[in-house]
Amino acid sequence: MRRLAIVLPVILGLCFTVSAVQKNAGSAKGKIEIIAPSSESVIWIDGVSHGKAGEKRTFSTTIATGTHHVRVRTVGLQDWNREIIVSSARPADLHVTQTKLENDAILHLQKGDAARENNNQEEAVKEYHEAIDQRNGTFPEAYVGLARSLFAQSNSEDAADAAKKAIEQKPGYAEAHTVLANIYRQQGDYDSAAKEYQESIRLSRGFSPEGHTGLGLTYKEVNRNSDAIKELQIGIKQNADTEPLLYYLIGDLYEKQDDNAKAIAAYEAYLKLAPDGKLASALRSMIPQMKKDLQVNTAKP
């Protein structure tokens, strides 16, 4: 059994949020093409961030056919939200137009999110505090962003307080429970982390990419490997292949169970999605030997 000699980053607040239950028709695929107002516009599909539109302001991806929720955020403009139907027959073409944002509190929230996603946590914290002040202290979404940024700064105590404040102000706020669970998991309080992830999943009616992923990582820490695999499988599906690292993590778990065929498949899925990723070189050197070993073990009587 092999292990890559690397330190994996903590999967924390990767870019997930909680959306409504995803409604798709199964394994058939269709294409979404989006023309955004700005290269800095961020595309969200079913609550999962797909990153910025890029220099040409054009984003495209392949996704399961059915109904999906698309959100486009451009700082300074009102969020654009649509329910769209994706078909395998022809692409879903979306030309996004957004109007100027007049709400200062939401503008500061947007600026905070943008700064956090660019890993400028100090600036993000300032913007979230300004957003909260604009709402006289009542702005649960800003508290969640604040919690994420404080946690990224290794300020777990204040981060937990911010997450709890969001839950207090907005009971049933699934994302806030997920963020609190992330903090508990990092602190090694796996029982509390599991309870918060489970609550997040319950509140989001099963569709919680970050919740399932975090719960899987929590189970991994306490050697509940079969349960960890189950949760990571759900996380991978709900993330729509936006997080290649999850394939490495589940491959590692398959290795621990001596299921090298599935481990190889998972590692190859990582390479397909992230051919230039940090783990790519090591996996490319490791997989051929794994395949040889698998052939030898399969040939044994």
C-alpha cells in the first residue's frame, strides 16, 4: 500500500454553498454556455462555484440534463439567478445582463466574498464587518463569510462565534452549520463536527456538497472508512467534478481497504480533471506499479 509523501490541504469552505435540491434526469449530459458581463463574474450552478468567467467573459461546462439553478455574481451588480433546463439536444445559451446594485450592505458582502476567494482575508474581514454594520448587526450571510475568513486566518474561536451568530439570526441556515462543522473538525472535535454536518445535510434536504465532503473527511479521521467513502462519493457527485482533490482522497481510502482497482480509477479521474495538479506527477509515477501489482494479485489462484 502506498501513500504520497505530501501534506494535503484542509478542505475548508472550498467554494460550496447550499442550494435547493438538485433536480436532474440522470446520467445524460448537456451543455451550458454563459456569456457574463465581466471577466470577474463568478458562476454558480446548483450552489457550487465554477469560478470566474475569464478573459473572454464566456463560461461553458457539461452537466447532467434536467433543471439547474444558475447564479452569476459580479461585484457592484445585482446577482443574476435563473432556473434553466439542460437538454442533450442543444446547449443552454445564457446571455447574462445585470443591473447596478443600490444596496450598500450587499455591496460590502460581495466585496468581502471576492476578497476571500482571492485569499485576501484581512480585506474580506473588513468588508464583512462593514456589511454587518450597515445592517445594524443583523446579517447572517455576512457572518458566515466572516466566519470563513477568520477561520482561514486560524482564528477558530472568533470564527465559531461568527458561525453561531449566523445560526442565531437565521435558524435553519444550512451553510452556517457546515462552517461551524469545519471549525469543529479542524479542532479535532469529531463528534460535534459530524452532528453539525448531518444537520446541514438535513436542512438542505440532502444536497450539501460541502456537508457530505466534510462528513466524509470527519469519518476518515476516526477510521470509519466505509462511511467516509459513501459520503465522499456523494460529495463528488454533487460537486459536479469541480474538486479533483476529492478523487485523490477517496482513492486513498480505497487503498486502505485494499481495493486497488477502485483506487486506480479514482486516481485516474483526478488526473483527467487536474492533469497539471499538485498530485499529478506523483500519481503518474505511482499508478503503473499499482496496475502491475493488481495484475499479479489477480493472477494468483
